[in-house]
Amino acid sequence: MIGSSLGEQWGGEKEILIVNAGTIKKNGKRVLEILKQAHEGLYTNTFPIGDSGEDFPSWLDQLKDTDGSEQFTIVLAGSGLYGAGNPEINGICAGTYFPESNTAYLNSIVVDCTSRTCGLGCQLKRVMENEFTGSAIKHGSELRGWFLSCEDPAKIHGDGHLSYSPIKRLKKYLEWGGQLVKCDLVLPHWLDTRKRDRESLLIAFPNKQTGIMPDSEVIIDHLRSLYKSVGVTDMSDPDLLRMEMEINYSDLEADRKYITRQYAIL
């Protein structure tokens, strides 16, 4: 039985389980069983492994938090998460806080088809946002902002291979208060950093307490942390330098408003 201090219920319907390095140490076996079920089911069905998805050992490695360079957290939503039986998992959210840049990245969020109109995704986002804020406070600082990336509908030709609509997902993120960063985003693949994702958009979110959006310095610091997290140690990486130049020479506020309006009408 997992202690109730590890989570809470939303509206008496969905239980929330927060999994991090501390959770694994306290309730290792049961938490790992639930986590593996979540990964093999809902997560893998949405993010195929080797493509956009991470494998289970990668999750475990990140949860170890051995060197303190980043803090990985997974939030699960469902029912039966605190009993001994087989739980039902309706939502998963994974995120990473980077102490070096004092920024955070929402790695992935997925909700099953039966729960997508119930606001569960937004609840998961709020829980993760609280985790990001709390991690920054533990490091004696204030979160400078957090980010996520999603497929660019303009670059995805048909979404038959996806279990969700890129356009609907982008609209949802904008409804959450995210703003698009004008940057030709390139993300290294977690398995092979030579393989680059060039079909995604970067979306910035403010510190929820101050409401201040990340400026160019924060965005660049975050991208550097993101590259380091997948093993790119050379900060003169051509893709990284190009993105930094684009961000430094753009009018962030004007660009954000323009492209956010542009995509909102899709």
C-alpha cells in the first residue's frame, strides 16, 4: 500500500501519484510495478519507443537523480494507484527540472481517449507545474519558466501514425497559456544525438506566480540544458548556435503574439 502522502484525489475520481527519486526509495517495488504498467500501456501506445518515446530503462535512469544535474518527475492519474491490485491508468505526465538554468521541460503528457474531455490533462499539467516550482524553491531560487515541444502541424503531413491530432494538441497548449517561440527548433534524439527532430515547435510558459514569460536569455539557457540532458556537451553545436542567433535577433514579444495568432486559427 502506497502512503496517501504521495498523492491526492481530483474530485474524488482520479488519484494522482507523483513519482520521483524519493518515491522510488520509499516504495520501490509497488511504484515500479505501476510505472512499468503505465509505460507499457498508455505511454508506449502514444509515443512509440525509438521514435518519439523513451524506453522504460531510460525513465529509471532519469529517476535515479545521481549527479543532481536534473530532476525527473512522472505524474500518474488513474484509479487503484494506492491499492494492491491492478490499477487503471488514465493519464501520464513526465517532466524535468534543470537546476543549472532554473528552467523546466515537460517531456510528455498523454491522456487516454476516455478522459480527454474531462480536463485531466490540464490537472496533470498543474501538478507538474507545482513540482517545477517546488524544485526551484528547494534550490533557493524562483522558476524562470518552463517549456514543452510539440509537433508542428505545418510540417506533419497527415497524422495517421499518431494517436492524437497535432493541431488539437497545439491548440490545447495555447489555451493553457503557452506562447510559441519563433525559432526553427531542432531537438537531438535521446538515443542518438546525431539524429535531429526538425518538425517540432517550442512553447514557453511563465512562472505561474509572477506571470513573467521567459525572455531570450532564459530560452537560450533552457535549450542548452535540454541539449546537455541528452548528451550534447558541445555548446558550439551548429543547430544550437543557429537557434540562439534566431532568438537573440528576434522581437520576442511581437513574434510570440504574431505566431500564436497564426497557429490559433488552424
